[in-house]
Amino acid sequence: MKLHGSITANLENAIASAHRLRGHSVYSDTISYWQELIREARRIRMDRNETERARLDALIVRLETELISRERERR
């Protein structure tokens, strides 16, 4: 996955976008990107120190929560 900026910045931006777009339609490519970003963050976190892993874990959970909320809204 090619990122523009740090993984944390990308996660923060994805979280902000997902939150801002609650209740609105989002392209399936965007959802796929957010899911891929989560996978990449999980992969990258293994090479980080404890503090950075904790930060990544928190961001991963926040983005996953946004995706789960979005899925629930669709039902």
C-alpha cells in the first residue's frame, strides 16, 4: 500500500472522513481503502515500539468502530 504521509496521519484522516460522512453514501473504493489501511496499520505496528503500537492500536479501533457503525446504519 502506498501511503502519503505517516500511517498515523492516514488513519487520523480516514477516521475524520468516516466520521464526517456518517449518514452519507461512500464509494465502495473508499471503504476498501479504509479496510486496507487497517490491514497495513496492523502489519506496520509489529515493527514499532510499545508507545507507537499503543497509538496505532487506538487509531485502528477508532476506524474499525466507524466502519462497524456505517455497516449498522446500512441495515
